[in-house]
Amino acid sequence: MLDIFVLMLTAVLVENFIFYRFMGCCPFLGVSERPDTAIGMGAAVTFVMTLSSAVTYVVYTYILVPFELTYLKTIAFILVIAALVQLIEMFLRRFVPALYGALGIFLPLITTNCAVLGAALQNVDYGYDFVHSVVFGFSAALGFTLAIVIFAGVRQRMFFAKPPRAFRGFPLTLVAAALVAMAFSGFSGFSLGNSAEGFFHF
Amino acid sequence: MKKHSFFLSHLKEGLIDKNPTLIQLLGMCPTLAVTTKMSNAIGMGLAATAVLVFSNLFISLLRKFIPRQVRIAAYIVIISGFVTAVQLLLQAYLPSLYASLGIFIPLIVVNCIILARAEAFASKNPPLPSLWDGVTMGLGFTLALLLVAFFREILGGATFFGLSLGFTPIGFFAAAPGAFLTLGCVIAAVNYFRARPKKNKKGERDDA
């Protein structure tokens, strides 16, 4: 139980997907203009990443390993994720229209979010079992959501800033991201027990 | 003569005018992640270029056979096939580079540059221009990675292509905040030089 907690805390704060591993930077920089869209994107990513961690674990352990096809994991995982996103979209549209209204526009973007594929591949690389894979996918996505929501708050302030002309727009966004990353690097000294070992090889 | 000028102008477009990373702002994850060393930047850039060249070529060859509704899925399958090939080749022949790029090699699959070129160029153009488009855009990506890695390796690692420069490195630039800051400053510098009015050449170089 303790190691699950340590895994969660590590994935959310210490080794945040955006600020430590640089995965999912495209939506982080692209869909963080307003806090409400940031929350929508975060929720959609959390939903897909938790599910895809579970499904890719099953696909890897029960299909790829027995048939000795593990070298095809990149292709298999991206197909699973693309199909899963499509299925979730259809399911939500049919049965949970309210949620579809909130998350629908973000779902197609998630297929090419490298955080989702990255989490699936790292689950395999670290040799996590089913429970750890799902927890890792969920908490990594939680860390992504935390980062994107905080950053959306920071960007709200930037509407009033008057930077030099060359920095206007995207460069200023990156500089602001550097400041938020500095705040997160305060966590980087923490080493949370044994189960975090093997995490730092990257 | 006309063909010749197409190839040259496209090269300039890929490297400078429409640089996929610095101007079109695609493919941010690898740009931030692997630019701690210039050797990593070159490795990543060339690996992505190889994938881009082959995926563009094959998507262009198959452009009349892929139904529009499932084209994105078809592109992803083609791209991930080549990524797997590149991954296996690197693992076999350049194991140290493979180890230092780590998970970012399989993540070339979801690099937006490759999908963007497939959608915007290769799916509408014949094979040879598509192949050249892959080369130029890939080299533009490599150039951008090298530019960022140049500053980050010198400041953050106090080395230049692995050679020690003999001063104390500033750890900030090797860490995540330094990655965001360096990329922001590089893009700002590019914006600055693009916005500057062109003095030395009159008339013909005035772009819209």
C-alpha cells in the first residue's frame, strides 16, 4: 500500500510528466490559455491515460509476450490508444452526452499526446504489474492536469503583460513555463523510498 | 531549371522560412527533452528525419489508395512501422545514443511534425517532392535542435560536443526550467531577426 502511495506522489510531483520528463508539452503549451479548457483537457487526458494504461498492460502481457512480439510494442500501443480514444468518443456521445459536451473536442487531440504513449511504454520498461500500471497512468495524468491548470492560471496574468515585441506570444509562454518549472524543481530533491528506484534512469 | 528552383526554395523553406520547430512551433517535446547535448540533438534530429523521409515517401505513394476517413490511422501505422525500424537499427548499431535518447525514440511516432507533413504535404503531392519535403523539414528540425542544444550544452554542461570547456557548468540550463527558458529565448531571437526590416537587398526580397 505504501509503495502505491509513493508511486503516486512521485509521478504527480517529483517526476511530473511535463516538468521532469517533457511529455505532453504540445497540449501543455497549446491548450492552456484559459483555466476551464485546461481543466477539460486535463480531465480528458486523465480518463484516457488511466484506461490506456490498463488496456496496454493487458495487450502487452497476454498478447505480445506469449507470441514473442514485444518489439512491435510501439505499433501495438499507438493502435490501441487510437482505437480506445475513438471508442471513448463514441461511447460518451451515445451514453453520457453531458461529459461528451465537456470533453469531446479534446479527445481527438489525445491520440497524438505523447504522454499517453509515453506512460504505456514506461509501464512496460519499468516492469510494473497491473495495479502499478494503472496507478502510474492515473497519477501521471493527474500531474499533467495539475501542471496545465496551474500554468493556465499563470497565463491569465500574461494578458496584462507588455513584453518586448520579439517575446510576444509563444516565447513569453515558454519563459513563463520556465518559471513554473522552477517551482516544480523544488520537489526534485525528494527521493521517496525504495520503490522510486529505477525511476531516475531516463 | 524549374525543378531545380523548386528543390532549392523548398530547402530554404524547411530550414528557415517554415522551420517546423522555430516557426511552426511543432514537436516541442523532443526539442525540450533531448537538447542537453549536441550529440543527442543530432541523433534525435537525424532519426526523426529518417522516419519523416520514408513516411512521406510511402504516404505519397499510397495517397490514392488510403480512404479519407481512416487516413490518420493509416498514417500512424506507416509512421510507427518506420519508427520501430529506426529504433531497432539504433539499438543494434548505436547503443549509446539509443540509451541516452531513451523513450523519445519510440515517441517519434507522436511527433506532430511528421503527422503534420503527412497531412499537409505528402498526402497531396507526388513521391519525389514529398521525399524532398521530408529531407528539408527533417533538417530544419535538426537545425533547431542543434541551436537549442548549443546554448544548453555550453551553459549547462560546460562542454562543446563533449569537449570540456573548463568552467563550472550552470546546472539550471541542463534542467527542465533551463530548457523552457532557452527555447523561449531562441524563438524570441528568431522572431526578432525575422521582424527586422531587410536593408541590404531592395525590392525583390520584400516578403508579404
